[in-house]
Amino acid sequence: MFVKRIVGTGLGSQQCVNQIGYEDMPTTECEYQLRIPSETDNLELIRDFVSKVAEKVGFKSDDVGKIELACDEACTNVMKHAYASGQKNGKESLDILIQIDYDKFTLVVTDHGRGFDPDAIKLPDMKEYLAQLKVGGLGIYLMKTLMDEVDYQMQPGVRNQVKMVKYFIDKKNSKLIESEKENK
Amino acid sequence: MFEIKVNEAGDMLLSGRFDASQVGYANQFFDKVITSTVVDFKELDYISSAGLSVLLVTQKRLSEKNQQLKLMNMNRHIQDVFRYAGFDKIFVIA
């Protein structure tokens, strides 16, 4: 059994996208949440949830695919590593929170397992990695490649979070728009 | 749903969505591959790094005997995943 909770604040997805640049926009327009057992059998459900929300707020197919895969990688890491196998009691869950702001889509994956030291994570040198046909460690590399921002907040045994952001428009273009607004 | 079928020629046809939940099932097939083999992605909709790792392990094992996997009929999304991971440089993709 799993608990699924979807919360919408009532603002439409098109509003989220079309009102880019409005100065009086609230910080967060919509939130969607899913709590689900930390089992790989649930990856498809998680991907469906995340991709449906990404489609709803206006991302094109390519970006929906990137968000879906980045979420899969983050959740797979939790399922494989967050809970030591000897400590599992079958009740481990993970939470997925999606926040829609006027300019960005934020995906937060939270678990209560043992976490890890984010400073110890080194992105693989892909040239060397591929030359030696090394196996594993691709998930974090893909997350950082697919999303605009990836950030970790670890409190082992209490709460570990991976936060990933995808902007609705290219970040450089956003800065240009901000710059143009300031110059007016 | 993920499925692997092997035809009479030994070609592997993948279908569905290949993620971490399917690694054990996939290894039952890929562990038996000992010579160069065609892997047809025509009906595969999705792959994550877990699926890529299964392919990489097999490719690594085969390359020691100068054999390889030959991947074909990938959809555009899967081609993109291979490109993001740099895997387009280590597999023969038709």
C-alpha cells in the first residue's frame, strides 16, 4: 500500500508559464506531492507522476524526458543506497515534492535513510570513465547533466534531500530578460 | 512493463521501460551473451542509467574477446540519453 497525495493550489499551469516576468507573482504557485514506498517496482509510478506534472505546466517533450530521467536517477539512488539492507523494515518511503514557480520547476526527493556526504561525490571524468568502461556512478552525472541545478541537504537518519531545478526558459535568457527589465 | 525476446538468429528485442527494477530480469539474458549480438531497441520506450549499466557490463565483457553489442532502432529520447551519458561513443548504434 502507498499513500499518494496530490495538492494543487488552484492556479492553472498555463498561468504559471505565461506570467513569466510579472513582478507581483507569488514565490510558489503550485505544489504536488507523492509519498511512496522506497522500492524500485514503484519507479514507473513515480515517473508517471513527475512527467504528468511537467507536461501540465508546459514543458516540451524533450524537457519532460529529462525531468523524468533525473527523477528516476535520484529515486533509484535512494532505493539502492539510502537504507542499508540490514536496516530495512519494509516501511521505508520517499517523498517527492514538485514546486512550480513562475520561472522554474523544482523537484525535491526526500528520504530518511543514512544519506551520504555530498562533498565526497565527484563527477566522473566521462572520457576516462568510458575509456575504461567503468560501471556505476552514472546516475548523479546524468542528474547534473539533465537539470539546471542539483543540490543536496543531508541529515543522515533524519532527512536527506536532493533538490533539482529546471527553468522554464534558458537560464541565460532569463538573465537577459532581467537585465532588460532593469534597463527600462 | 519490460520484456526481452530473443529470435532464432540470437538478436535481442527489448520492449517497454528498462529501469532499476528490471536489472535482475535483464541480466538473465545479457549474462548469456558471449558473441557479438544485435540488440533491437525498436519497442523500447525508456532507459535509465540502470539499464545503461547492464549494457555497459556486457559490452565490457564482450570487448575482452573482441566482440560487441550492436544497438539499433533507438527512438530519439533514448538516443539523447546515450548522448548525454557519452555512450554513443562506445557502442555501435545503427
